[in-house]
Amino acid sequence: MKMSAFLVVLLWSVSLLAQQDYFTPENKIDGLEYYKKKFLKTCTQVKSKQGPVPSEEMQRLASKVENLIVNGYHKALAENPKVKEAFLRDVRELSANNGCQREANDCRTRLAAIALFYVERFRPDVRDCQGYTGTPASAAERKETCENELRYRKLSLEGVHGSNYGTDGAAMYKKQIIYLKNYVAFEVFKAVFQKDNTSLHICDPVPAGPSYIYGIEFTEAGTIYVGLDPDFDILKKLPSECEADKKNLLHEFLPAHRGEDRTLIQQGEVIPVKEMISGFLAKAEDLIITDVSVTVTSSRLPFYAKVAGEKVLDPKSDEKNLAIATKRALLVERLLEELRLAYPQRASIAFRSSAELAGPQFHPTNLNERYVTRMNPGYAEKIEALFRDNERDYRDRVFVSGAGDLLDEKKYGNLFQARFMPYHGYRVLIRGFRKDEMKCVQFLEKDGKTYFSKR
């Protein structure tokens, strides 16, 4: 008997560590992304842009999901109060986020993903067993399903299966809770996504056949755990001693529109910027990210104006170039807001966007460089001299590593373009810490243990 009890405690302790790993900020990013993709894959044709969700509807949906999860997993959440607190906070913050009232938000999929992520490893309540805390006096009052819940709720069900057609108590209990997990998940799905009996808010109609096929299924029962703390935010406890360890984790430059009409600002050109940042955040398991900044740069190319009927160089060219960069920065600001919404668990990160002029000053004689091309003798030498004279600016501002980059004819067809055009773009800088290189980990303590140790 003592050995049996010891094994139960040992299994529980090992599983507890695994559960703590599950509720890390990094795993939460992956978990939410997993469920969001799962929901979108239920559609035969996903909407290219999700429609805005009115504030009243968002609050109603959040309240409905909250009730489904809290009532369906009452015991599990009562035994894991920190998880319940984190779940309620995330749901309520999402319901109050005004980004949900804008087009192309992901609030519906995120709401449902939050619900399933937090209870994926938990066991739901068996119905009508909430008050069943002991064996009743009379046999007539006994409920087999509730007896099974009492016996097996906190025991490992690994290796238990239904091949005995449910004659064993553990198998009956496991089948019951898998059914209940899927029932709650489907109720969340219906509440958040169902538009009517045949369509979903997140799917476009199709000419023939079903517009969606439900594709979420739990096959594991989950295991109950106690005392988890997903709220521990390392950045809120970061001491000044750590500042010296901060590094540039990502520093990249992405080109902007370089066509003949450089005043054209295209919404789609910021998509690669968003993909770069979100991809980095999703995979930054060994990093602590503190800052994400995007600087939109514009070169000092000339504009023209008419004075007394004659075409002249516009003395306000720099102002116009900065105005173009500023408009692009507004697109960046929106995408950073979307990232804040997508990664609320990284609330301590500072997201910033800005605009600036970059590259050399323009002089009227530079216009002659338009006629200096690969066809001219000594063109490569001229490009090399250009790079050498402006090497620091090219390397630091737009990450051009050598003159060979400026000799790319597909990007820069002449000397004028090689001088000015590289400076149109987006400079992405992500700063923070590499956990394995931090020398200040001894300061990052919680309950006597460092953030990086198993708590």
C-alpha cells in the first residue's frame, strides 16, 4: 500500500514538472497558434479578412466561453487557481481590446484558442458529480461514474484504454472525460464561430458542398495538477544588473516599394515585416525579448515642382520623403498593434515604430549618375568607390555588406539608384537576452529559485 502511494506521488511530481513546462510563455505562443490554425482549417474556404466583431458581441462571446470553461472544468480550475486567474485575465483583456472592432482581426479564433489551451491538460468535471465527495450510505445512492471519478481523478491514466469495452472503472472514466472534453470544445466552437446551421463567421461561402467540417478532437484525458504559476513574468522582475547582458537578437532590413511611383504606399508590403517579427517571437524559446522596433527609412531622392511654368527641383523634397516614410510607419504601427493582440502574454515587450530619412544628401549633379551603368567603362570601380566612401552608412543603416550587393543589376540599374535606392525600407530591431548567456540569473529569483531552474 505504501509503495503504491509512493508511486502515485512520484508520478504526480514528475507530471507536475511537465505541466509547469506546458504553461511557459513560449509554449503558450505555440499552443495558441496551434489551435488558431486548427479552427481555420475547419473552413472549406477561409475568409481572406476576418470581419470586425462589435464590442457588445465580443463581450457576450467572452462571457459565454468563460462560463463554458469554468463550469466544465470547475474542479480542475479550483485546484489550479493561478491557471484560472490567467485564463480569466486573457479572456477579459481580449474582450476589451478595441482591435477586435477592426477588420482582419483574429479575435474569434484567439478567444477559442485561449479556452482550449488553458484546459488542454486538465480533466473536466463529470456531470452530476460535483457534490459527490464520499461513498453514500446506501447502495441506491451510489453512482458508478462518480465513484470512478473519486478513484481515478488524480491518478495517471497512461496505458488505460477502452479495449475491454468499458468494463474496467478506469477505462469507463477515461472514456467519459474524453467525451466531456470534446463536448465542451464543441460548445466553445459553436458559441464563437457558428453563424447559422450551415456556416461559420470565419469561413467564406462555397459554390457547392459544406462550408466547413469540424476538425477539433481530444483523444487524451488530461491530468489534474495543483499550484501552477503561469503569471511569473521575468521582465517585471528584471534587475538593473541584467542590463549589460542585453543584445541585438535580430537586426534585419527589408526593402520597401521601389517602383517609378515611390509615393505609392502598399498595404501588402508590410506583410513580410509582420511575418519576420511574428515568426521570431513564436520560435524565441531561449530568449527573453524586451524591445521590438521598426524604423521606416526613406532616401533623399528629389521631387520636382513647377515654378513660373518651368520644372525645377522641389526644395521641400526632404519633407515629402519623410512624409512618405511616416505614412509607411502608420502601416507598421497597425501591424505592431496586431502583434500585441496576438502575443498578449508578452505584454512587457516595448513595440515601437518610427520614420526617418537615411542615406546621402542629394545634389543636382547626382542626376547625371542615372546614365552611368554597367555599359560604362569602370562601372564596377565607381560602385566600389561609392561603397567605400559610404561604407559605415550602408553597413549600419541598410546592412549592405559589400560593393557586390550594389552591383545587383536587378535592384540597381545605374549609379544613381545604387547611391539612393537601398535606403527605402524597414529596419527591424529586436533586443533582449539570451538565457544561456545571462550573467545575472542569480538575481532572477522566485520563492528562492531562479527563473531558469525547475520550480
